[in-house]
Amino acid sequence: MNTETILIIGAAGNNGVATIDSLVKKETNATIRAAVRSSEKAAELKAKFPAIETVLIDLDKAETLTAAYEGVTKVFMIPGNVEQREQHAKNAIDAAVNAGSVKQFLFYSVFGAEYESILFGKQFRAGEKYLEQSGLNWTHLRTIFFQDNFFGWAEGVKQGGLYFGIREGSLAPLNVADIGEMAANVLTTSGHDNKAYNITGPELLTGEDMAKVFTDVTGKEVAYVSPTTEQTLESLLSTGWPEWQAKGMLELFEVFATNQAAVVSPDGEQLLGRPLTTLKDFVAANKAAFV
């Protein structure tokens, strides 16, 4: 008999899918319940992972969460790319408290959230603080810029340029599949209550270093170019980013440019129990997208 029901909020996004994939591969006896916003997303997930349950929720409408939490013992919440992240987190946390059955609430957050120095940090830290004061057993998984984000830079790479506005700064990009595996490990093992894990990739890289990885893997020269803030903003807006999110990304780039996040944390490898995926490994595995 299943004794655990794990609710994944934000299940249809890349981190949610990676987490479900890792949980399924673990062949855990837990029931995995994926909470999504649309029946289309539910059908896509069910087709990919037939053994899971799906449930429709609207984080703007707290009353839609009650049924999703029925019998739930563990929650992993991945706030969406929306301006109302704080309110969504509060609604999900309140629903977990009201359910009365939730023993663990894993909250997806961002590296440096505790400093509340930039928009994204403030948004996620507000959720963290609300969770910490809820009386639930909490765990924060604070992640940094994804290797997978470079799919959004693929067209530039194909044309011979990595246009990444971090000047001479460095960071340690993180692999989404690794994040999913870490989350699955936290959800299926003990000892994580009331802890914040700071997760980075395995190696500090400058823009030049990253461009060299693309050069080495694709076999064609890729130059590093650090656009101005104005150029980056214009580029993000032109590709459909909302203004609030584009400006938030500029703040994040400034953190990287000034080496405020130039660290490699041991937490990720400890949660994985294996080495983290390098940028070179990621690009090699997805080479077709960049040539």
C-alpha cells in the first residue's frame, strides 16, 4: 500500500518534468500527483508518465487547491515565471497547512534569495519566509542559472557568437536534470527538514570559458560577446519576455557580472551522490541544437 503521496506544483515546467522523471526512475512506491493549469498539460504529462496522477489547479484561486492536496504527505512547489510568485507560494503553503497531512514541503527557490538584493531573490525569499513561519517542515532548494537556458542562445551560437551580458564575471551553470534528481532525492530520503540547500553547477565559468565550450563541442568558432544592458533588454523584450521579468534578468546578469555569485557550492553533489553535469557534457548531449 502506498504510504506517501507527493504533490508536484509546477509539474509541467522543465524542473517539474525532470523531478517526475527522476521519481519514476526510482520506482518509489509513492503516488506522484502532478498539479498543472490545463487539461492539455495534464494529458501531455500522463502520456509521458502513465503511472502518475494529474490534477488541475489555479494558483490564483486558492479554493482550487483543496482537492489537489487530499492525502498529500509531501509537496514540491516550483513557482512559475509570473509576477505574483509570492502570492502563489502563500496560497500553496496555506493549502498544505489546511490539508493537515503534509509532512514535508520542498520549495524551489533561487541562489542568493536570502540576501533579497534583486527582484527574483525578493520574490522567492518571500515564499521561503512564509513557509518557514507556517509550522510545516520546510526545505529550500536554491538553484542558479541553468545550462538548459542556453537553448535560448542557440541561434547566436549557430552564427558564431555567445551573446551573454555578464562582462568579465563568472558563474557555475546548473543542469536541470540534475536539479530534478536532487529534488527527487530530497523527497524520498530523510534528514532535510528545515534546511536550505544552495545549488550551483560544478565549475565556475566566464563568458569566454562558455564560448570555448561551444567552440570545442561544435567544432566551429564561437566568440564571446557581452552586450550592453540596453542591448540585452531590447533582445529579451523582442523575444517576448514580459518587461518585469526582463528587468529581473538584467539584475541577475549584473550579479554575475560583478562576481557576486562566483562560487561553487558542495550542496548539489552531496544531494546527488555523484558529480554534477558539466556545461561541456550538456552541450555535447545537445549538440544538434547548437550547430
